[in-house]
Amino acid sequence: MDPEAAREALAAYHRLSSHAPDRYAPGPGRLDWASQPDPFRRYAGAPRLDLPLPPVPLGTPAAALAGARPPPRAPDRDALGALLGLSFGLAAWKQWGASRWALRCNPSSGNLHPTEAYVVTAGLPGLPAGTWHYVSLLHALEHRAAPARPEALAEAWPGEGVLVGLSSIVWREAWKYGVRAWRYCNHDAGHALAALACAAAALGWRTRLLARFGDDDVAALLGLDRAADLDGAEPEIPDLLAWVGPEAAEPDPGALRAAFAAACPAWHGRASRLSTTHVEWPGIAEAEAAARKPRGAVPAAPRPAEPPPPAGLPGDGLDAAVLFRRRRSAVAFDGRTAMPRAHFLALLDRLLARPSLPPWEALPWAPRVALALLVHRVEALAPGVYLLPRGAETPLPAGEPVPEAPAHLGLALVAAGDVRALAQVSSCHQEIAADSCFAAAMLAPLEQALAEGGWWYRWLHWEAGMIGHMLYLGAELAGLRGTGIGCFFDALVPEALDLPPGAADLYHFTVGAGVEDPRLTTLPPYGALEALRREDEARLRGGAGLPSTPARR
């Protein structure tokens, strides 16, 4: 698409999908529960390979995510099972009466999980070469593409490691959220990339987003462009490819794709249909087309210098695998608990884009998303609006430096006072934003970024999602809970800060003391795994897929 047409299409989508106090973005008036999408896609006919469950505890403290990582595990089937299980696998089951639903290590808006994960490998001990689709419910891989000549792929492989690919099934979000759903899919892709990078670091591995690969390259390697395999099923949009392994690598897109074709892969499996009926929301398809990324376009801005190591949090001694499975989205906060100032500052420090630490090592671009912090209950810190620039290019108003904060944070106070009303109203009147210790609005120079390419719309939302994931983990390590907020009035915070028109509010988040619902029962993630795998085999032999599973929060 012509760059100017792409900018106009994405600007139009952003306006259409924006919420305002007098007008919400178009969405369903009510939920059609009969068409609720299945949260687990299957490829019927693709050979299934069960993975070993990740060891919990893993033996890596959470402190490794903010410092020296452990010696790298050998890349094999066991290590891959740990990587996928601790990034995209189930974290727990929740039950309320007859209703039962799964939670995952990677958070998702409404627990709807539009993100699908794939692995492309030249072969690992216990894992043949090819393209594999991950099924989190079964903690198993489906062999989508089996090379007839794996040696051709191995010759072009850049080292020890695998490619992890992500895609989005937009309908899973659009079923509930209408036009705004594509934004949430991109938030979720960012959350998933951060979850992947953190799980990889806990194994001693490194993660690198392969920005030179175009969407067509991603689709070809993952099999998303095979129309016959998706006939009648909801399409998957290619999001990204990341290299994961003991050492960082940057494969050449053309050479790797040519080697993949030379390996003569045989494709297996047909995608399962997730809903019986669908609604097409105008604007999403046009935005997707405008944001498609060609091969070779890479960010030009250099990465920032490495700040000093971040300060510790009280939960840093917790095992990393336990942390990844413990992460939750709070549904309510107590409105009373105050966060110690040292914990607040240490949590913010982990949001700085250190090139040597996860998940920021995965990003090839300099940070572009800054934070407006609406502080309510932080000990020894005045309530008010604070700014955390993160080295981003977002134009921000001048503020007073916070003398208690480390200088490298750049934390500044813009306005002191009670900002609970602004937090609640701007987050679509949700009390959770005011009952917290603090709320955050993620701000980015959207107009400037889109001038460099429509794909920056996705990349900015990915970066915001990654910030959200680190807020989730940091909140848990501080003994609190976090919640991502996708419903917010887009213009309120930028107007309150008097930001220029080109700046946009992309995502809200809030951290506080969570209130548990005593009616809910928590069950282990894979307590009945073997029985479920046997049931799946029997159903597939009979021509059916997985039973539908509720996708509730």
C-alpha cells in the first residue's frame, strides 16, 4: 500500500476505534455466547508430539530477570517444553460452579487469547526439523511442516536455537470488543513476546525480534498463507518471528526462506474452526493491510546506553517458573494498601529498556513509549501525576525531578494532588484504576512513527504490551497485583498533559493490592494432562477436535 494511504488508513482506524466519554468505539451491544470462540486452535491431521512439562520450580530465581542470567540450558526437547510451557502454557484453571476456564502465563485481554505460537527448527535432540504449532491446552506440538530434506534447512541455520513465531486470530477479540479488538491483539502480541523473552532468560537463553523479516516471510514459514489449510476457519495474521537460543542470532530472511523451500516441506493439518458465526467489523481489515510490514525495513534509531542495574524487589528470590505461573490479572483492589516507595521506584526501574536484560533485549529499536503515572498510594511520595520518559521520543511536559528517585529514571512530578478521579474516568470509569496504588497511561508519538511505516502502529502497541507484562511481573514481585486496562478514553490523559496532537495514549495499567474472589477455586494447570491427551487422541480418531472451553477471565 502507498505509504500516505497507509498512514491515512491507520489514522482513520485509530479514530474509529477510539473511546470518548460521549461515544464508545463500535462493538457488539451484547455477547453472543453461542459464537464464543474456542481459545485453543488445532490442526487436525498434523502429527502431535507431547512435550515434557516444565520443571516447577525451575531452579532460576526471579532476580535473574534483572541481572546475570544462569548458564544456558542445552537446546533440546526438554528445554523447549520449559520455554513454551512457561511463556504460552497454562498457569492454572479457575472454577466457579459448573464453569471452568484456563489461565495462561501470557496475559490476554478478556482472557480471549488471540495469539498463536509456532516453532521453526532445523532439528533439536528429540524434535525433528520443521514448523510446529503449539497447543497450550495439551502442552504439545503439532508438526505442520516436515522437511523432506532437513539438511538444506540445517545448512542455512544460524546457530543453536529456534525461531518462535506469533500470529493473531483477530476474531477471538472482535467477538467481544468489536472494532477496538485489533489494538488488543497487538497488546497481546507484546505481552507474549515479553513472556517469551523472560522464560528464555530463565533458561539462560537470549531472544531477538527479527525485524528484517516481512509479514510474507512470517506467513510462509508458519504456513499462514496456505489457504487450503485454513479453508472455513478463522484466518491468522502474521505478527512476528523471534530468534531464541543460547546466543543471539540474526538470520537473513531471503536465505532462510530459500533454504526452507529447498528443504521441500510436506504440510500437514487443517485448522479448526473456532466459531459457528462471525461478525466483520469495518476498519480492521483496512488497518491490517495498511500495517503490513515488507521485508528489510528496520528501525534506524540507535539503542540507548545501558542504565545502572535495577534495584531489587522483595520477591526476587522467588523461583522464576513459580513467578510466571503466579502472575494474575486482578479484578479489584482494596483501595487502602500503600506501596513502599522503594518498591515503586524499583518496579519503574525494570521498565527501562536495558539492551542486556529481558524483555528489552528482544527489541531492535530505541524505546518510544513513555508513561504517565497517576500515583494514589505510594508511601512517602505525594499523590499526583508523574512522568517516566524511558528515553522515549514522546513529547512530554516539563516536570520537577523527584529527588528520592535514581537520577537515571528521569522521574518527574508534573502536578501534585488527588488524581483518582482522572485515573477512574479516563479508564472508562473503572474503579480499579482509582483503588490501586498507581495507574499508568502509555504514551507514544504515533503520528511521527507512522511516517516511518504503517507497521509502527503494531510495534508501538507491542512495546506497550511488553511494558504491561513487566508491570505484571514487577507487581507480583512487590507482593501486589496488576491489571491491564484496554478500555480507556483515548484523549483524556493527553489533553490533561497538554500533549501535541500527534501523541497517542495506547494502553492503561494499574497496580495495587488485589482482592480475591472466595467463590473461585484454583486448580493446577496440567493436573489431568494425560487423560486430556488420551481424550484428544480419541476425538481426533473420530474426526472431531478439542471440546470447546470457556474463555472467561
